[in-house]
Amino acid sequence: MRAFTLLALPLVAYALPAIPFGTHLVARDDKVFYLVDNECREKPEQYDKLIAALREAETIVKTVVKEWWDDGQHRDAADAYLGIQEDVDIKNDKDAKIAYANLNRVAHLYGTTPAIGNYVHFHCKDHWHRCVGDEHDKGRPVVASTKNNEVTMCDRFWLETTTEKKYDTYKDLDEDSINMKGLQSVDVRVVVHELMHTDMIAEDRKHIEDRLYQGSRVYGSEVIYEWIHEYKARTADVINNADSYALFVMAVYWKGKFGYLPKPSRDAVLNDKKECNGQTREYFSRDPHYGHIDGFCNDAVNKYEPGNSGKHEKRYYEGLPEEVKWNMQWQASGHEDAQTVLDKCISVFKDLIDGCDTNDHLRKHGGGFTWASNGKQEYQFTIAPVRERPTRSRTPGKCDVYYKFLYDEFFLRGGGFAGYDYGQDQLLPKLRSCGVVSEWKFTYFDELADDDDAEWEAYGRLPIGSQQWGCVRDAMQGAGHEGSLKCGGH
């Protein structure tokens, strides 16, 4: 059960023991107590954010329950996200009664310390490694994870904005520009989602899951709406899906703020355009840069605010042959939520690395990617190498080994490999297979050497032995030198 994340309020809290329902339809009004673990106090700003989100969740859900169940309002939102059709008599419908009973429990959150009983326990550290996604997460970062009554808040939760900030971003837009896909990424939605997973909410009713649709978890306004209205999911399944409740609650909330129910998704589709850099001598190696994708994108999204322009730039391996410039920019016209932008950023940079090859699939040119709508380039991503590198037809490589009575010494020159690690990852470990390496020195040139396009030179000593000429050659080739190579010296 994975979804969004919430930390809990600062008070230690325990819940009263559950009373069996039997019919699964009775809504109880006793309090749902919760505890926020003391570890959450280590970062006061996060602690305060969780407390505020929990309190707001209780307030919003309480209003939603009253207006929907007691006053008969918001049948359009219930139809859209709970699959309860507008003409249903909710007071006499089994599925509606179950949905009400579940929501009513969230409306009775209580942050205090009773003497005995169960409680929902919020953690700010991933003690059980629940923040690692599985095959159903499709590579998306986990925002929170819940098992039984234990809720683990993952790092991604702290990027979720508040309803107040989200409203400020959208309040001046016209109705065509406002949709649930853009509005849904807020911390309160995460809180409601995770609470729906807990045993304290479902009690003896059916445990509320993350249902699957087309191999993925049923998350988000677009997917839930399609699942209900195109796939025709059973209402009993819909009210057994945690995000259905979270989106219903948020849809009612935003309906109250804007005066109408926002559409599930934007009408204007963002179009993709990718351009790879030309076949120049500027390239970079795949593996060292591929590992930076998640870190770069998370740093970028930490700066990102929908409705505001901004950018994030970073150079990796600055001053070295593998130096690459990464860039992400966004315009004020972009209103995609942070999670959507993060997912897009990760997928785009994977494509710009793996999809913009030189003639060698391990050497990459990089390129640019634009995500645009209505002619506006709302999001731009670029990755570009900075320095000229040796051509494949002229891969520099030279090795000389000299016998010095007490030791053998070697002199190496190379390029097109070992361009970022000072030989530590591949070259030096392979040389150590020849014996203990001493007096190791590795130096990068400021630019390609005029005589042989070399990017670096290295020196070291090895134990004496006639095999060292062949062993050093094999180490160079094993570290990445292409083509034939013969070690000279004497």
C-alpha cells in the first residue's frame, strides 16, 4: 500500500478499540487518534507541515461529509471519483454507505493522548524500507507508504505544496486552464490517501487498497476518471481504492474554491519535441551520467513552483573530459504539478542519454527536449557535453614499461575513457591485478594533446616481472581503450 505521505501531529495519541460492525455500513463517530513519532521533531519545518496537513485534512473531510452525506450536495464529484452515480439514493445504497463510513472516520481525527487503545503512528524515517517502489510504481518516487496503522513519510512528501499555495497559483486563471490534474498534488491529498489505508479507518470493513488498472496503481484524476467512466469499474472496487477518496475530497474542496467542479485533466495536451545534438567530437560516456538523473531532477523540482518561471542548471565533472552541462527551465505558463514534472524530467533525461548515441552506443551526444502546449514552450530540458573528445578512429593509447632493478615503472597516455574518475573506477583496479601499484599519479590535460589527442597521462610502479608489459596492456584495454595496443619500454 503505497501512496502519498503524511507525517503526524506532534502529540502522542492512541485510539479506542474498534467495535465490530457486522453489517459493515455503520459509521461511528468516536475519535481516530494518531501519534507523530518524536523523530519528526528533528526537522521542525517538516513537523509543522505534517501537523498542518493533518489538521486541514480533518477540517476538509468533515465539511465534505456534511455537505455530501447530510446535505445531498456534490453528487457530480462522487460520480466522477467514487463511481457513485448522481441519481443514486445514497442513504439507501450499500456502496455509498461504506464510502461514508470510511470518510466519516477521517473526519474524526484527534491529536491527543488517550489512556489506552490503538492509534495511527506516523514516521518520518523509512525504518522498513517502504519508500522503495515496486513494479507497480513504474519508477515513480514513493511519497508515503502505509501498513496496518503505521504510516511512513518518504522524502518526496516534503515537495508537496499546500492548498493555499496551489490556490494562489490558479486563482486568476480561466476555467479552461484549471483542472484536477494540476490541482491534485497537495499535501492534504497525501494525508487523506494514506489514512484511507489504515486499519483504524476501515475497521472491520474491507481493507482499502491501491487498486490496479492496466498494470499500474489507480492514482490521479485522469486515471481514476478513465477507470470509472471508460473502463466501467465496479463501484465496489472504486470505493476500495485509496486515491478515489483522496480525489473526491479534493474535488469537493476545489469546487468550493472555484465555484465549479474542475475537469479531470487539461484540454490542451503537452506535445513532445526531442532534438539530439549533431555528430560532433563532443560526447560523454553513458554510465557516469545516467546515475545523476534522479538527483538532478529532484533538485530541479525542489525549485519548481507551478505558475512561476525558473530554471535549474548543473555541470557534472567540471574541468574534466567528461564535463556535461544539464539544464531544466520552466515558464510561468506551466502549471503541471511537481510529481508530473519530476516523472517527466526523469524520463526525458533517460531518453536524451540513451536515445542520442554517437556511432558507439556507450558514447552520447545528448540533446534537448521541449514540452509545449498551445505553442508555448512550457518546459525545456537539455544535456550537452562541453569538451571535444578523441574520435573513435583515433582512440589515443600508449603504454611504456621500464625495468628499474627494484621495480617496474609504467607511463600511460589515453583518451575517450577514464574521463572523470582519475582512473579510480576501472584503470587502477585493473592495474592492481598486475601487482601492488605504488607512486600512482594521474593527470588530466586542459585540452586534447596536439600529437595524439590524449586527454590524460598516468604513472606508477609495479613489482618486477616479464609479464608486466602484457598485463599493463590488458589493463588499458580492460579500462576502455579500443583497438590494438602494445606496450613499449625496456
